[in-house]
Amino acid sequence: MAYKIVSSQCTGCSACEPECPNVAIREKNGTFVIDPAKCTECLGHFDEPQCVAVCPVDDTCVIDKSYPRYQAA
């Protein structure tokens, strides 16, 4: 499953964008969004998703259950 950013909770601080190893996070209309096609949940890079680790607002970066779990190639 990819992660998503709850836009109503995103403060636009940009802490997550440079931490994403897959360049899956970008700014859109003052908040940030995660491209689910690029999100690997940081598997193979880190022990935990970096967007979750650095986001200053709890429960803003959450699992997007509308996408299947990431499978390494």
C-alpha cells in the first residue's frame, strides 16, 4: 500500500519532500501529495516510511488502502 498525505492536516512545511527516497512527494496547491505509483513505503531504504517519521503533525501521512501493498521487483 502506498502512503497518502491527509491534505486537511498538511501544514505545507515541506519536511517530507526531501526525505522521500523515491521522489514521490510534491507540492500541490500549498500542501503536499504522494504519487502512489512511486511510493514504496521506503522498503529497501529505511525501516519506516520517512514521510511518517519527519511529519510534525501526527496521522497526516497514512496508508492509502485504495492501492495494493508495494512488492519489490
